Amino acid sequence: MKRLAIVSVVVWAAACGKETEPSSDEALLAAYRGAIPSEAQITAKDPQATVRAVGDPAGWPRVAGPEAVQINQAVLGIVRVMRAITNLQPTLFNSATKEFLWGPWANEDDYGTVAAYIKELGVCKDTPACAAAADCTAVPGCKEDFKYAYALLRGRNNDLTTMKPVIWGAATPDPTNEDNGVGVTLFDFEANFAFADANDPDFATKVFDRGRFVSVYGAADDAENPGARFGWVYAVFRNFIGKDKYAPGADPQQAGSDVDYLYGHYRGADGNVLDFLHFEVPLNIDNTATAALETLSVKMAFLNTGWGRAEVGASGGDLVAPAAYDETECWSAALNRTYLAQVYTPETGAPIVGTPEGTEQGCGPDVGGGVMLFARPLADLGIPTLDDVDQSMRAACESVAENGMQ
């Protein structure tokens, strides 16, 4: 997997410009709407059986389901809200700022008003240093990363200058395929919570998501394999508390959870699809010791036919290096376990190997000549992991997820 490009997240500021009547240029409007990612671009998949399950079910495919649900609730929340609004006729097109605006309108589902915009970004960022440069593209950090930016705003009234963004994103879509392109999205649950706390008279009677969710995504056709396509998403939750666990007065910095994800797929020209998922989450796995949190790392890859492999590791916290726990599991098209291997390494460094269930020869499917696809480690198969994500991009995403838009 190629290193993912560095992304810098920018703050949107409302700009004053000439207001015109709604644009009649449907092609232009369609191009702007393309900035909102498609559901196929950013949703996570989990292993699905393709034959009737008879036997011992594998454990890790069942873990992947709730993780995919948590990711998809966030990303689909962004996509569906933005599409529901921007599929309506825009209120105006500001030709000076190259921006379509929807609203402000009364929020029929909640307090106050809502508005949304999609704006075409310039070649370079709108800062004094960049504007002063003879060639802004030659100045490090000046060139815009994306073609468009968009946001969902909440307000007390129709004054756009006082409205607060709770969803923000930027993208460079592929005009020939809505499922391709690159972009970044932010769901700022903290900004939504703070707005309600400051303004909504019914605040005390409601429940809220807390924390923030940030994702960066990309998808493109495989130039070396016509008809094939590769897509990936890097996503992070920081200080996240879901509505189902909301408690008034709870501090997300203390009670919230942090999870990192990398997921995606490779769709071959023959229609076969390989999905991959890697997530890391801090958990008190060794709960018989202290409250120190270990890091659980779960890597998996699986086919649309059901077959797959997971590699799981736990380390850190009370598992003082070289102490660690590692597990490998394979499953069939029915999601039945075909192989399980467990290794515990104590602080002494001498691994304790459990009795395996089955052999790696059961890590199918057979790709010809008795060669089993998932009989090799995922790294040997070239499956991407969080370690492949550019560290600068990770730092930028984590900063926004921790602190919001600055």
C-alpha cells in the first residue's frame, strides 16, 4: 500500500461576497455535490457467511460486526445528513466565494436553525503568507489539499456569522465515478453538545454523543488492472461516549474511548472482493491486575465469499514488554473456525504456545494447487495496517479529534 498523503485540516470562515439568485447551472451544482462522499466510499464491512453455518463458529468475525456498526453510524450520519440537505435546491450561489449555501432553515428535528454549504477552494490557502507569495504553490503548506470544503452549521437564528459547524469535510471527487476520490470528514459531537448546552432550553432532557470522529479516505481504479479498484479509510474516535452510554456531567476525557481504524477493500476485475480491517483500542484486558490499559490490536482480512483470517495481539499496560498475547484465527465461507493458534509471552520472554485447533492448511480458500490463500500471515499477503498510515496524517487527524477545529 502506498503511503497515504499528508492531510492538513483547515478552518472554514464565512466570507462576505455578492449574493445571487440560486444557480441554474445544474452541472456546476452536481460537481459541488460530488464533494459529499458516497456511502460505498466510507462504510466498513464485516465478514458475512455465504454458505450455511454448521460447526464451531469463529470468534473474531463476530467482533468485527459491532466495530463496523460503530464506524458506519458515524460516517453514515455525516453522509446522510449532508446529502439530505444538499439534495434540496440551494438557497443561493455566492459567485465571489464560489459557494453554494442551503438555509438557514428552522431545524425541524431539534432546536434552532441549520445551514449547509459546499465551497470550491482556491489553489492555495487563504492566509496572509500564502497571498503574499509570488507563487503560493511553491510555499510549503500553502497549496490546498482538496478541491471543495463543506459543512453543516447550527445556530440560534438566521445569522450565519454566529452559526457553529458540527460537521465539516473537504474532498477532491472523481467526476467520472462517485465512489472514487479523496477526502476528509469530521463529526464534532463536542461542538454539537456545546451548542445545545449553551442554547437549547430542553438540553437537560436530551442525550448526546460526545467526543469527535475524524476520517480520511481515498479510492481509485487500479491503473495496472483495468476493472479493479482499491479503497481505504483511516478513522479515529477520540473521547467518544455514545448516546446509549451518555451520562449528564460525564467527562469524555475520562470516560470516553479512543479507537483507531484502518479499513478498506480491493475489488478485482473478476468481481471478487478482499476487505481488510485493523483497529486498535485501549482496554483493561488483564483485569486481574491494575487498572492500567492494555492495547488490543485486531487485524483481519476476508473475502466476499466469507473466508478470512484474523491476527490479534494484546500488549502494554500490565503486559510489561516483552509480555504479550497473540492469537491467529481462520474461518471458512460459513464463518466456521478452521484454525486457531494462541501464544502467551510472559515477562521472562519464553513463549507459552497453546495447543492449536486445526492447521494453517485449513486457512482457505484453495487458490490452486493446494495453496491456501490465508495460510500465510497478513503481512506476507500485503494487507495494509495502521502502521502504513502516514504518521503526519495520523497526527493531524488525532489533533483534530482531540481538540476540534482550531
